[in-house]
Amino acid sequence: MSVENSRIEGFYKLSVAERRKKIAEIGGLSEEHILALADSGELSEDAADRMIENVIGTYSLPIGVATNFVIDDEHFVIPFVLEEPSVVAAASNMAKRCLDNGGFKSDNDDPIMIGQIQIVNCENPESARDSIIREKNNLIKMCNEVDPILVKFGGGCKDIEVKIIDTDSGQMVIMHILVDCRDAMGANAVNTMAESIAPKIEEITGGTVILRIISNLAIHRLARVSAIFTPREMSDSGNDSESGREVIEGVIQAYHFAKADPFRATTHNKGIMNAISAVAIACGQDWRAIESGAHSFASYGREYGSLTKWWKDGDGNLVGSIELPMAVGLVGGAVRVHPAAQANVKLLGIETADELAKVMAASGLAQNLGALRALATVGIQAGHMKLHVRNMAVTAGAEGKEVDIVASKLRERGGRITQAAVIEALGELRKE
């Protein structure tokens, strides 16, 4: 189950060990989970060697937690794995700003994935298509005989679609099997089904089957999340409706830019994926599949554009929504192998792929607003560099307590933070 309360006052002020202890209490983590996080989330060499080929070691990234998230009236503390400063802080900040209207609301599709079967060398593509349609029920049955366990839990092949496409190699018949994957991402189940019926497809079409593979453009498995932000919540102080209305106008104009221009939309959507991919990595998901599906969906049937929508309602509130394919799973894959991924899933308190999908979509919507709000007000670099200054201090040679002291000095001074300013502040500190 989700956490009791995602609002954690002063969390950023705690040490790493103190944060870990607090999160363990909130999320009900076991000692094993705590150790997995404390050990930098590292895999053993034996585990790593079983996951990929030619293993020579492992690679670590920070795990942070985004707070303040209320989704469908439940509180979530959300793990992010990434290297970029300000993302966790921005997502947490924006999640707090929609609490007046109950946080985020989700409306996800069933977990339907597409398996594609490519048929070439058909003497009559139209006739081949018709023959597949006539045999549809039998082909669905054959698919479901491959995975009776999936069928037992309510999943399995639900439908078949067929189209004819023109290619440089001539016309091809493309068959789609639509598979309800339940709590799995579904690649193994879908690919196995597609491969198993290939001989039958060749028999009834007279063509040759080449590719039999899942598609990551999961248009039947969309995650949808929305939220409402009052002018008061959107203000700097969180209590000034007039300035908040100005911020809302800026956010909407920034969104309209992304909606109309693919150059802007690309960076706009990259910011969304800063959060979604970070949660995906934290929870042992195939983030490359999720990213490819998201970006292809952003251009599906249209010019490449924004994955989010932003507008004002009749009361002047800012309303945001996100819709994108979300092929995630809690059955099989890295989530069952990686100890830190298991700990992060436990922290989320989720039990289904649908829950994970809505958490990831809400994270993306929050992060998108954080970026738009910054761009429409002080600019993206102000907040980013304030959080990045600790990294800059380390680069300048700061050690131990010097890192935080230098960072604090530069934040207090205000103005533009440069590497030269960091070096100067470190030099001054060492003279004191």
C-alpha cells in the first residue's frame, strides 16, 4: 500500500543516513531493503554477470525521493534515479502546488501491447489480409494456448488487426496481435505468441513471415493523469493569487510554444522524461522502451508536439494533463533481480503495473510544470545552478564540509553562479 503521508517537512535538511532511516519508517522497508539502498544500490558481480554479457563491473547513480505526491487520494513517496540536479526538487515542489484540488487523478487504459507480424511475398495482399481476418478467432485461440497462466489471470490475446503498407520492398501485410499483459511489461509473452503462430500465418496467406516482434508504440496502453493548480498555489509565496495568475499565463504561453514547434517540443518532452525515466530506472523498468514509445506517440498522427496539455478552467485555475504509452511491469525483468529496484517498489507501496504507470505519469506532469514555471519566470538556470553548485564545489577541489559551506556562501550572495565564483569562494574559505 502507499505511504500514509508524502509530506515530509525538512527532509532535504537531513543527512543521507537520516533520510534513509526516515524513508524506511514511512515506507515500511525491511532491513534487506535498507541495506540495498545503503550499499549504493550495487548489484553483486554474480547478479550483474547473469543480466548482460561481458560484465566488468557495475555503475551507480543517485537515488532521490520526490515527496508531496497525492495520486487518486493516496500518498506516494517516489524514487528517482538520475544524475541531473533540480529534477527531484522541482517535481516535489509542483506536486505540493496541486493539493488544494486533491493532487493528481489518473485514468489509464488496460495493459494492451501490440505484437507485429510482418508478411511479405503475398501474391494478393488484399486476399491475404482477408484470410487472416477470417481465421481471427482461431489465431487468437492459438496465441492464448501459448500462455495459459496469463489467460488465467484475465490477460491474453484479445484481438487481431491487419493492415497493408507500402514500402521500398513492395506491399507488406502487417498483422497486429493485441495482448493484455496484466502486470507484465509483456515483451516475452507477446513475442512468443507472435512467433508461435507464424507458421499458421504463412499457411493461410501464402506469404513469408519475417519479423515477429512487440511494438513499443503502445497506443492501446496509455497512461493519463491530470491535476488542477490554483493561482494562489502557482505564486512564488503560495499565497498570492494575483501574481499566480501571471505565472499561469506564462506557463500556458510556454506550452503553446511547445505545442506548435518541434524544436521546443523535443526539449519540453525531454524534461517530462527526466522524471518518467528516473522512476523507470529506479523500479527496474525498460526505460528505453518507455522513451521510444513516448517520443513516437508525440508524433503519432501529427507533427511532433507536446506530451502534455495546459489550459485555464472557468475559475482561472491552471489545468494540466499528460497522455502517453506506459509499458511497465512488475512481473519478471530487472525488478525481480535488482535489490535496489525491489526496495524502491516497496517504498512506492505499489502492487500492479497500473499503479506504477500512474505514478510515472504523475511524475512527468509535475516535472513538466516545474520546467515550464521556471522558464516562464526566473529562467531554468537560476534554480538549476543553485542545486548544481555543490557539484561545482567538488570540481573546484572542495572536500568534506567545505562543499556545503561554499554552496551556502554562493546561495547567500545571490547573482550568477559560475565556476570562477566557486573557486573564489573556496579560496576565501581556506584563508579564514
